[in-house]
Amino acid sequence: MKTKIKIILISVLLFSSQIFSQQFNEKIKEEMDEILEDIFFNSTILSAKIYDLTSDELLYQKDEKLLLRPASNMKVLTSAAGLEFLGTEYSFNTSVYHTGIIIDSVCYGDIIVEGGFDPDFTSKDLDTLVMQIRKFGINEIRG
């Protein structure tokens, strides 16, 4: 009789821990999916696989077979420091201006691009800067 009770208790404990583990894994999946839906990740291609090394259990995966260049851990530290010290509302700005004078769409001076160290600066942003220069009425530069 005692043996049957022990077997039943062990079975209940194992079964309940299995349910708890599944609920825990679902919670991790929901939280990770919610985090990765943030606008911060819109310009990012992400692939992730998270293991619990203690139980050798897969906790989360997203596009895990996607082949990407490995990201450096330093970027994670830099991003965390940026969020901590600059805040989530901080905006990087890159400005363009000119010196000299503009005569007949020719800038007799210099075009100066003042970089704001935007980590997401792309060729599309460069196109925007060119459009700003054209708004100055500049089609040629003789600096």
C-alpha cells in the first residue's frame, strides 16, 4: 500500500512539474514575442534560440535556422548603455549645411554633413541628405 501511495505521489509531482514547465515555457514565448514586436526591432533581422542549460531544455526559438552574421556582444552592452543613459525617446540627428554662397545652383563653398552617430544610418538616409542639399537650390558644388 505504501509503495502504491509513493508511486502515485511521485507521478502527481512529475506530472504537475511538467504542467508548470509547459506554462513557464509558454510565458517565456509570449514575453519574448512581445519584446521582439517592439518598434526597436523593425530595422533588425533577428534569429534566436534560448536554452535552459541546467535542464538542457529549449525555452524559445525564432527563425533559428536563418543564417546571419553573428552579432557582437559589445553591441548588446552599447545598446543597453545607450538606453540607460540616453533613454528610449532619444533621437540621433544628422545635419547638413553649407558655407559660402549659392549662385545659379552652384555652391561656392563647402557642404558639411554633421553626423549624429546614428547606428541605423542607411543609404536611404543619405538620399534624404542629398534631397536636403537640393532644397538649398544646390546642383553643383565648387568648394
